[in-house]
Amino acid sequence: MLPKYPIKAQNATNTESTDVAVFIVPDGAISGNEVDISGSSDPLVYRALLTQSDVEAPTATVLQNTLGENPTFSYENTGVYAATFLSPLLLEDKTSSWMGVAGDGIDITKLYNVYRDGNTALFIRSYNGGTPADNLLTDSYVEILVYP
């Protein structure tokens, strides 16, 4: 998780301060006592390997996460799983996601897709021969990129 730093506002006499916002600082942005807030064109990244069986939620082996939080995975229906974030991280026109299969080889009858549903959720679907199916995700690669 990325470090969070409160931004404080002082009252007129500088005797009290109130948190007015939280500044989330990406890795490498702090050098000594200075913070680089100039921004970056690099996306925030979530990369993981997903495994799912029976009617259970997928489990993730996280490879990289600069989003600042991990999604909660849930089982929605046969072949349908949700990845939900507490914060509205998945910005419209700024979020890209895709899924690849790592498991035990490539089977063209098995299809996967991942799509954004609002600012806090992604849905993952798995199909076998065009029919929604469980038990297909085995070390399946998922990637979420959120651009500034």
C-alpha cells in the first residue's frame, strides 16, 4: 500500500490544524524531506495471478500493486467474478484491463474477459465453449492499468 500523508490546514492563530485531505505518494516520489508532486504519465498498476475453483471467489497472487489497495474478489454466478475496490480508483477513460491465461496450456474453447463496471468494480467472466463456467482460472494473469 502506498504511504498516505495528511494535508493540514492551520487556523488563523496557528494553534490548531485539521486534516483537509490525504496525499497518496507513489513509490520513489520521496527524497529526503522533499516530495515530487509534479506527476507522472506512468499508470498505476495491479498485476496478479488468479485461481478459482468450485463456487469460491478467485484468490490472487499479487505480482505488482501500485493502486494503493487490493481488490476484494467475490463469486457472483457461474463463470462471473467481481473485483471490488473501496476507493473509486477505476476512472472512466483512464482504466485499461485485460486477462491472459497461464495455466497448463492454451485451449481456444476457453475464453476470459474482464471489464470495468463503474469506478470501484471490475467483472471477470470465464467461458468454456461459449458457456459460462467455473474452475477455469488457474494462475490466470490479470492486469489493471489506471492512467493519470
